[in-house]
Amino acid sequence: MSNSYSASYAAAGVDITAGYRAVELMKQHIARTKTAGAIDTIGGFGGSFLPDLAGLKEPVLVSGTDGVGTKLKIAFLQDKHDSIGIDCVAMCVNDIICCGAKPLFFLDYIACGRNVPERIAQIVAGVAEGCVQSGAALIGGETAEHPGMMPQEEYDLAGFAVGIVDRAKMYDKNTVQPGDVILALPSSGVHSNGFSLVRKVFTEEELAGPLGRELLTPTRIYVRDLQAISAKATIKACAHITGGGFYENIPRALPDGICASIEKKNVRKPEIFHKIAKAGNVPERDMFNTYNMGVGMCVVVSAADADAALAAVEDAYVLGVCKEGQGVELW
């Protein structure tokens, strides 16, 4: 690509040589994510993956896409870009594992006001770390320079994940019944939802300081946790607690006629949620309807399997039980 340069395009604000430089810098990070099915096509026009279908009678592909949202604003204030990619991967893979899928591969998309290769490489380093934690290969992506669409120092980040599961082994929420136990897998903090409210209740000065660094704690990835539980117990359903909190997400893992009964004192809330509620005078119901409140993933198992499931993940705990009804009952 040494002879690829357009002075006219550069004058319009797009430096295509910076894009080539960014690709070279990110290759070392991408290499960390290589798995058995990944075919080396970085720099080509499409990402390729050869799935291992051995033992799968009816292989089902499961896909998910998401972004990081306005948590990026905190990254800009902190000038810290090496972990935000973990959030991007987490928001995608944590969704697809809720049906029992194993992540296979991931692609990212970065739109930026100005392509700074070193910053792009930092972002991709985080994406690669998220992929390593997920067991997924980073097989491609896109970096687009959009002068005039956003400030030069800002960018947006989104991703796309694909996983696979044997149809017979997909979690089936229709098997959930009264008496089943709801387990909590703790979050690492706010994760990647509710940051518009975070930015409303805290000052920019606060978000540029230690509080902002705490808020940048990457979203926990639950791939290995669910794999550990599956090896010891039968998972009936899972709920990834994202935007909409308890009230929107937990019912998605329950059939009609089943209610999640959760005693509030069971919820182990990190201090950051108390800070948000106090700083913004946010009502308790709004907190539970916006944030994960310390619970990043809910797992439903039978009462007979509860002890085995708890033993599989060190920090898992009993959050509530299933009963006849509808939605979520917090008391």
C-alpha cells in the first residue's frame, strides 16, 4: 500500500494511509484471538471462519450486535481507550450465550472523526482482550474516518458476534416452572448501560477524575461462567441484565404465567449504584429499571440443581425464585 495516497482526499479530512498504519498496529492484538476455526484473512474483504460441527446434530448459528453507547464519553474525558473494546465484545457475546451458544467469532466497527492509528490500536487491543475472554476469534472489522460527522477526537464503536449451539441443547425458558431458583452472577459495575443518566447526575469534572476511571471498569463477560455451570447443572434460562434493568430483562427469560420473585435485600449492590442514586436523587424503581444493580446475568435452574450451579461459579448467589404470576416482583 506504499503507493496509495490521495492528497485531495487528505485535504477533505480523510487520511487513508493512517488507516493502513492502524491495521498494521492492530495485527498483534488480533493474533491473540486466533482460534482453530479462524482463517487468516485480515486485510481482505471479508472475515472467514471454518466451524467445527463435529457432534452437532442440528447446529444453530446465533448472532448479536451492539455498541458501547455514551460510556464512550467517559473514555474521551479520561483519554483511556484500551478497555472500551472489552465492553463492545461483552455486550454482544453476553446476549448470544443466553440461549446456550458458544461464541465463534467477532467483528468490530469503529467510526472516528480523525483516524489516529495509535488510538485505534488501543481500541482494538480491548476488543481483542474481550475476544480472548470469550473464546471468540476477531476475524475482521472496519475503521471509517468521518470528518465533519463528529469531533476529531471522538469515535463510535460497535460490534457483531456469531456463536453456535446444537438445537437440542438450547436453553428453553418454557421449561421454567414455579419453585425454580434464580441465581445472580455479579456485575463488574455499571457495565455499558445508563450512561446518559450517569452523565446527567455527575459533573464533567467528576467524570474526568477517579469516579470516571471507576465507571470505565469493563463489562464482565460471562462465557466461562455459564460453561462452568452447564458442566454441573441444567440451565433452563438466562437473562443478560442490560438497559431496562431487572424489569425489562428478567421477564425475557421467563414463560407466560411465571414471575420472578426477588427480595431486594438479596441484591448485592456495589457502592457505585448508591452514588448514582444519591447524586441524581434517582428513585429506587428507576434504578432497578435502568441499571443492573450489581447483577450482570441471571441464571434459572431447578431447586435440585441450585447447589451444584452455585458451586461452579465462586461469586454466584441466590437472587430469587420463580412463582406463578407475571414479570418481576421486587419486595
